[in-house]
Amino acid sequence: MEAKFEHGLALIRQGLTILEKSSKGEPVGSMIMSPRVVKLGRLAHLHLLALEKGGGRLTLGESREIRRHHLGPKVQSTANLFGTKDSGAILYRKAPFGQRPKDSDSIQLTREGRRLAKEYRRLQGHAA
């Protein structure tokens, strides 16, 4: 329910931005937020925000708390969000391959994660 509300709110913001830009004669460009940017971009933005506030440091445990807060309390592991540094996933764990995940493991955003976070911020009107 919350995701639908967030998406609706995002569409309203986009519409208002489009109207404002077009009334000023500014180019509108691509202002429509794809479902991938709505869901994954939002999570990437929240992780990037935590990294910015934490001096570039974020642990798997902190990431899990972000995901639980925004996806619900039953979130255990969202393996589909994790991949290798150069994958299409949004996050990667800085640990040797095959090592069992620990809450203290350091994580980072992938290039795709940073791209989605920036696109989400741009479309939401955040300063990037």
C-alpha cells in the first residue's frame, strides 16, 4: 500500500515539475519515473544517503535495517539487491566470495545503484 502511495506521489511531483518547466519554456526531457527507479532507485537513494551520512561506510546490518524500515519487518535477505561490483544489482558486499554474510560486512553501491539513486533524486527534486 505504501509503495503505491509513494509511486502516486512521485507521479504528482513529476507532473508539477513538468508543468513548471514547460511554463518557463525549459526543456522537459525524460521525466517519467520507471517502476525500476521507483522501487530500486528509492532503496539505492536511501543507501547512498546512509553512506553519505556515515562517511562512506555502511554495514550489512545497517542495510538490513534500511530495507526492513522501507520494505517491511519480515525482510531477512534480499539477495536480488546484491551482486558483484559491476553487476546490474544495486549493492555489493565487500567480502571474499563464499564467505557467510555477517552484519558487520561492509557494503557499497554498485555503479547501477549509484545511477538509480541519482535518477531517483533527479526525478524527486533532490539535490544530487
